[in-house]
Amino acid sequence: MPATIRLIAKIVLPLLVIAACVMAARAVIANRPEPGTRPQFKSSTAIEATRVSPESYTITLGTRGEVSPANAGAVVAEVAGSITGISENFVVGGAFREGEILANIDPRDYEIALTLAQANYSQALATLAEEQARSEQAATEWRQLGRRGSPSDLTLRKPQLAAAEANVAGALGQVQRAELDLERTNIRALYNGRVRSKQVSLGRYVNRGSTLGDIFSTGSAEIRLPFTSNQLRSIDLDTAITQQQPVTLVAAIGGRTIEWTATLARAEGIDVTNRQFYVIAKIDNPYQAENPLRVGQYVEAKVTGKTLNDVFVIPRSALREDKNVLIVDEIGTLQSRDVVVEWKDAEVAVISSGLQSGDILNITALGSVTNGTRVKATIDGIAPQQERQGQGQNRGQGQNRGQGQNRGQGQIQNQRQSQGGSPSDSVEKQSATGQNSERGNRDERMQQLKAMIDAGEPLPPKAIERIKARIAAGESVPGWLKEHIETTAN
């Protein structure tokens, strides 16, 4: 008997030890701490967006041109002679006044010519007086002789009298020409202006018609502005010219942006070389302004066009391919929408149709995107609700970790074990808490759809299409929503 007991003990005791070890291992494995997990969300893109509303927009047409003088020409010698004097203002860039003498031609020859002409004129007057006296004497003699009838023209010396009168007129013309030539030896400015070029010097002999220099007027300046056909549609040009509509001229000078005000003066028409329509803007006294607008300067011009009412003004960058935009729908996905562009420039695009008041417009530059792309939109600077909640949770978790992660885990584990729970239950509850944010947003969207159905309002067509696609794909859809879609479809 003792031998049998010892045999059984040798066999059973090892088996019991092995069983105890296996049970202990299972207990350790079952109660091992598991790594924390984060809630899994569907991938979404963070974008900037704005909520649009209709407004009025006044079009500003932008163009540019070069400042040119309203009057310009060459200084030409009208008589021949040597240059005996030049004004100190008759230099390149010099300013002169109307009537100022720019240059002098030697006047002596013309003074002599005037003296001779005056002498001829005096002699012609004397001859005329003599012929008048002879004519009167002939008429007196005719009456003294008692002749009947009227004396003939020849008797009264009328031909000789007419010749004398003609000689007087010719002599007077010679005097006037001599005086004019003498006056032309002083070359005067016809207007206030400046010298563009000079081609004469003291002592140089010039002929009649020789060019002495080029000058231009500073009384007014013109800017030739090109307009495209699209710009012409946005302005009533005839009315603008009739009313002398203001034009703002802008140029950068010395690191500063300077503005001047001109007016629309006239329209030239279409230039056959480039097929652009040119309009002339005019500015008075450009050199008398605080910041002179100089001839040859290049300026940008801004002209006020028509006012568009009930339109949507969006950033130019939000317009894709000049015909569509991206809208964030009620469930947080991007949807492409075609629009009609009434006007656009480098900064804004004006939409006349295709948008509705309250639409959320994406203004972030994106690459190739498809309809249904999930996004987190920051609307007019306000962050999405899900993101704000996530930030609050992260801050709370960071504070807990800052108080001692090991101590917190020990307290949680002790609490769970005292309540009869396992560490794995704690992890599952943390994961569930992290997913509440996404489910909350989804529930909120579903509540909005439910409210629309209860109120008898039609659901947005895009939302109906996406819900049908989810039903067809076998995704989970609330029964009331599925029933409404099927009823609406039937």
C-alpha cells in the first residue's frame, strides 16, 4: 500500500504542478495591460471656407498707358539768318512761358528791308496824291469849258488814279511783310511748355524752315488707354465720356504710390494693329501738382464701370477653370458646382448664378479632388466643432499625464479590479469615448435631415444621391431615412 501511494504521488503531483502553472499563465495573460488606442476617424482635409451672400458690386476697370503731351511740335525758323541769341530756358528739360523768346536771328537785314519797304510806301502815297489832284483838275477844267455831258474816265485820269492806288496797296503789303519778317527774328513760345530736344547753337546759320528743337505743352496731358472687348461690356462709354467721368491714375515714384485724377475726354476707336479699343484720358496742368505727372511716365488707370446687383463676390482663387467652384455640403463633403462668371479680375470673381445665399464656399487651393471628399472647414475663421472638442480632450489628457501617468494607471487599475472589471474593459471604454465626437456630428446631421422630413421640406438633391449610394453599397442607414428615400423614389 505505501508503495502504491508513493507511485501515485510521483505521477499526480507533477501533473498538478503543470496544471497550476497553466492556470496561472492564463490568469496573467487575461489580466495583462493592453496599449491604449485612439479613436479612428475617416480621413478628412482641413480647409478654409466662407459663407456667401448676395451683394452689389461696382466694377473697376484696370488698364495702363503712357503720359503724352496734348500739344507738341518743333521750333522752326521762319526766316533765314544767323542765331544771335538763345534763351537760358531753351535747353533740354527747360521750362518756358507762353510768349517767351526762345532764340533770336540776326535782324539787321530785315530792318533794312523794312526801311526800304516804308520808303516805297511813302513814294506810292505821294504818287497817289498827285494823281488824285490831276483827276480833280481835269474835272474842273471840263466844267469851265462849258462842255455838255459827263467827262470820260480817261479825261478824269481814272486809270492813272487806280494804278496809283494799287501801287500804294502793294507798298503797304511790302511794309507789313518786312515788319512780320523782322518780328519773326524773335522766335517765341506759343504756350507754356518744356523743351524736349535742342538742335541749335549760337552763330549757326539757319534757313527758313530749319528745326531748332522740339517742345511740348505742359498745360494738359493725355493718356491713351486700351480697353478689351470684355471691359467695354462693363461700362457705358458714351455716357462716361459725355459726363467726363473721373479716371484714377496710379504710379510708383521713389517707393511711394502716387495718385492723380484725370477725366475721360474722347474715344479713338479700334486700333487695327492689335484690335484694341483706345480711350483718351486728359489731365490739366500735370506739372503743377504736388507730385508732377511727367510726360513719358507709365501709369496704371482705374475706371469705374457698371454696378452689378444681387451677385456673389468670391476670391479669384476660389474659381476653378473659370467655370466652377467647390461647395461644402451639409454632411461635410466637397461638391463641385458650375457657376456663371459675370466679371473677374486678378483679385475677385463676380458670380451671377450658380450660388445660393448661405452656401459654404471653399477658398483653399486644392489639387485634384472628387465630389464627396470629406473636409473639416474653418468657416470665416471659426474652427469646426469636432476640431474644438478634440482640442479640449487633448488638453485634458495632457493635464492627466502631467500629474503622473503611472499613478493614474495604478488608480484606474485598482478601481476597475475592486469593481470586478478587467483592464481590457478600461481600454474599450476609452476608445468608445474618443469615437463619441464623430458619432455626435453624424447624429447632428441626421437630426437636421429628420427635422427637414418632419417639416415636409424636400431634402437636397446631392444628399439624396449620396444616401442612395450608401443604401446601394449596403452601408448602415437609419430605417426612417431609408423608408423616406424609398417612398420619395416611388
